[in-house]
Amino acid sequence: MGKEFNRQSLSILMASIIGPGLGGIATLAFPVFLTAMAQQYGGRGIVSALYTVAGLAGYAGMLIVGAAVDRWGARHVAPAVALFSAIVTCLLWPTASLGLGGLFLLFLLAGFGNSTLAAYSKLNAVYFNRRRGFAFALSAMGLGVIWFMAIPQTASALLASFDWRQSYGIMGLAALIGGVPLIAWLVRDAGVAGPSATGASGVEPREAWRTPIFWMIIVGVCAEAATVNSCRAHMVALMTDRGVSAHMAALVLSSALAGTLIGQPLAGWLLDRCASARIVLPFVFCSVGGVLLLAFGTSLPMWIAGNVVMSAGYAAELLMAPYFFTRFFGARNHGRIYGSMFVCLAPITAAAPAVMGFIYDRTGSYQPALIGFAIALAIGGACLFLLPPFRFPARES
């Protein structure tokens, strides 16, 4: 482990936590500011569309940023995207007279900051080989703390003293002054190329996209993303329909963090010790079992357990996807290959919660949708389980 966890690689690991964290300020602080924004712009429906626009922009940008990283290197691309995102977030402060159309444009641009995930996934793939799974897990866990704890809590504290525009501006200014220089230093400090970057092996993106392996991974990830995003979107309504108080329903929703903190480090540890994609099988069982507990559970502890194990499976499989890409297609063009996954995910994750709501409206129950998601998870898990041996296995330096 000491060979790979050194000053250079740890700099990259820190950058892969801080960079996407700062890039996600506009979208991850949004739930805190939603009510205040809705009061100004006339309703939660139209304002919620800002979040959707920003999310889709981030997904679309993955492929662009991934291609840029493969061509010019993350040393230049990652700080540039962080700088762009921070500046756009700052612009939300002085725009008191900005119309709704202008606000949509700013959120469209700010959402692009989330696309830095493709850059940092490539960097971690370059700097880590035998401990790549563990590195991916550490990065995802640190990023989760920033996304789901640091940013919302900071936004809430600011909103107590400032309006939502000023709060956005202050967070963007802090990222611009402190975060962007830190990211630039960390990535530059790591050098232009990692130990496996020079002459890194790998297939061309077009070759990867034509293989069944790529699409088997996509099916598995899309099934997970569609299921979990839909369940989270409807979790509070699902619980309150069953007589759970709004406070306890929020607690059930928050229990997803426990699953994430269990699933990601366990998956990272196992990936570095099992040279087969079949290690995904227990996490598929977690996802399917969690959804079935949500569908057929009869008590609050069962529903909490369902959300925890479902989230553990989701966190693990989402972590495994970029790892599988590097082992099947190599690290040389990982930015574009990994970035293209999000282009496939975008329409699925946008449509699935609405489909779940539509099924509820037609049937008066969430059970049919949950059963359908369990079947989709089983199909996606089967696709991942049937993947062949890795083409680019980890080797000793």
C-alpha cells in the first residue's frame, strides 16, 4: 500500500474530494434554499426545475470534461472547471433583478461544475492500481461528507443571517478564494503524470462502446440509479402513507447515509482483493432485499433496514462502475468512457421518479413500482455478475 499511497497520490485523493465538493455547491445547497426561492418565484414546481436543469447539465458535461481530461490532462482541466463553477455561484448574489429565465441559465452553467467527477475518476485510476478500489472508496466517502453534511449545514447557517442569494454568493466566493487555489495546488503538486499515466494502456472509447461489457455495466448502474433515486424522491410520501410521522419519515430518508458509509468502504476493500466482477453479487442481494423490505415490510424498523441495505448496495455498485471500466478498458481513455455513462444515466434518473409517481396515481399504491424496481435490479445484477474476467488486472509495480 505504501508504494501507491504517497505524497503525490494523496494530493490527488484530496483534490478528488474537494474539487467535486465545491463544484456541487449550487445543486447541493438548493434544497435548503428551495422554500425561500419558491416564495420569490411563485411556487415550488417551477423552482424545482432549476435543480433538474442543473443535474442534467452536470451529466451532459461529464462526457465533455472526460474528453478534455483524456486530451489535456486533469492538471489543467480540473482547476478550470472549479474556477468556472465558483464564479457562476458568485453571480447568484448580485442578481436581485434577474428574471427566472436568467436564473435558469445560471443554474445550467453552475450544474456543469458537477461534471468534474469524470476528471477525478481518471486521476485516481492513473495514480492507483492495486489499491484503486480503496482509493475510489475513500474519495466517494469524503465527497459524501461534503455533499450531504458540510454544504447543506453551511447553507442553513448562512440562511439564518442572509437571504438565499447572498448565501449562494458567499459560498461561491469562499470556493473562489480558498477552494480553487487549493485544488490547483493539489493537482499541480501531484505532477503532470502519474506513475501509470505515461504510456497507460487502454482501448479507444468507440471500441469500448461497441462491446457488450460496456452496456452490461450501464444496465446494472441504470437499474440501481433509477431505483434508488425514485425511492428517495418518494420516501417521505411512502412512509407518511403508512402512518409514519413526517419527522420519522425524514429519519428513514436520512438512514441512507448509514448504508453509504457501510457499502462504499466494504466494496473498495473487496475490489482490491477479488479479481472478478462477481464480487458485486452480495451488493445486488442488498439492493433487491432492501427494495422488497420497503415494499412488503410491516413495521418502521423493517423500512429503515430496507433503506439502509438498499443504499449500501447502491453505493457499492456505483463505486464499482468506474473501477470496472478501468479493469475492462484501461485507464488511458477512462475520462471519456466513464463520462459517457452519465449521458446514459441522465434520462433514466430524470424519468424514473416521475414514472413511480404515475404508477402510484394509477394504482393507489407504491408496491407495483417497488416490485418492478426489484425485478430491474435483479436483471441489472445479473448483467454485472455475468461480466468476463478483467482485461487489465492489477499487477505489482
